[in-house]
Amino acid sequence: MAQRKVRSQKVDIDIDFKQCIVRGTTHIEIEQESTSRWICLNADQLVVKGVTVGGRTARWEHKAPMNKIGEDNVRDLMNFRVKYADALRQSEYGELKIPIPDGAKVLKTSPIAVDGEAASESCSYEVSIDYTLSKPRGGLIFAGSSAPGDSPLHCYTDGQCTGARLWFPCLDSLSHSSAFELRVSVPKGYVVVASMPSAAGEELQEQPDGKLRWIFCTRSEQGNYDIPALCVGFAAGPFLRISDPGLPERLTHYCLPFPQAEQDLCFSTR
């Protein structure tokens, strides 16, 4: 298989908590050998709505071998292990395959050196994907309800192995790290907490529909670093925020609202 590397990725999602639906767009700068005519990404349980590569509309093939395990009602462990290993092998290089369209703009080219000599050339493209996610089975968990006395509606990523591909297209492997930006749009009154710092100077943006967009980025005043897709995570809900008494400027605690929640949270952090 051709070598490939994600240079940077942006994910922008809008969450409908009542319907358990996510509408998202991702922009990926990917570099791979110039001889490869396909771009392969991991994307499971997502419904792809549109793809562009280098500014050109592209076709795509979307298959999810992992979802077919158990369709033949085989229940013995030996056959399950064989089928699971085969499905994992098929999906390792990507469930979403995109042929590079003619005329796609190349962002840049770079020589690939072998033993100190240029052996081939790599090309970088910007790939944009629009997608939806409805009532996910994993990766992103919706919880709570609007019923009186129940926990309020909220959601969170579960951080499981190969779980990133379950809520956004990516290269879902610990061996692939890149600069990352995450944008999450939620109703007013909701708080988003993520596994990366807030973007300096633009943490919140009000949207035309009244929602607030929270922005997080691995390029910030706190430092620049790359992370694998697996390490991208967030939680969103009407959380209460309590600054830690010992480290008020560095540590903040969050919890869902319930009777005496603030008092209990303060007590538990002493």
C-alpha cells in the first residue's frame, strides 16, 4: 500500500441532542505517493453526503466490513475470531475509498528519499467530506433525556480503540498524528470540554441559528503538537463548572446539574 500521512485535520460538527444526530464536515490535508490514484480513510457508521479533493467533486466507495460480522448467525468463538480478524484486516487501510479526480489541485509535492536519494515523489491534497451520524452505536455516546428527574441530554466520546472513525472520517491509527482543530456547535447553555486547548481569542462563536460554536486546537499559545485521531475527544452538556480551590487557574471540574450538585462537587474536590 502507498505511504500516506495526514498533515492537518479540521472537524466541524453540529449536534442535535434531541434527535441524536451529528452533522459534520472535515477538511484533511493528506500527503501520499504521487503514483497512488486513491485516497483511503477510516469512516464507519457515517453517512457520507459529499466529497471534494483538491477543489474537485469526487466519487467515493464506502464499505464497512466490521458491520457484517455476525450476519450469518455464526455463534461459535473460533469462527467469530476468524471473521473478526478478516474484517479488521480489510478495514485497516480504510472503509472510505476516494478516487482522485482529474484536475484536483495539488497543494505541494515533495521528494521521497530512500538511502539518501530521491526515489519517488509525494503529493498533498485537501480532502473535504460532508457527513451525518445518526444514533451512533459507539464512538460518540448520547445519554440523558428531557424527562423530569432524569439526567439532562448530553453526549461524550468513549475513547475506544478504533473509535475515532465512528464519529469522523480520519486515519484511525496511533501511527498517524497530525495538527488538529475541533469545532463543536451546541445550544446556548451547553458547555463543551475537549482533549485539547481552546483556540486563543476565538473560543466561542455565535452561529446564525443561535447555537454556540466551541473551538479547540493543537496549535495554541500553550504549545504546538500533533495527536492521533484516537486522542481527539470531547464531552458536551449543560455542565456546571467549579474551579479547583487549590489550583483555581489551572484545574476546573465539571458535572451535570442535579440537586445540590455544586455543593457535592465542591466537597468531592477538597
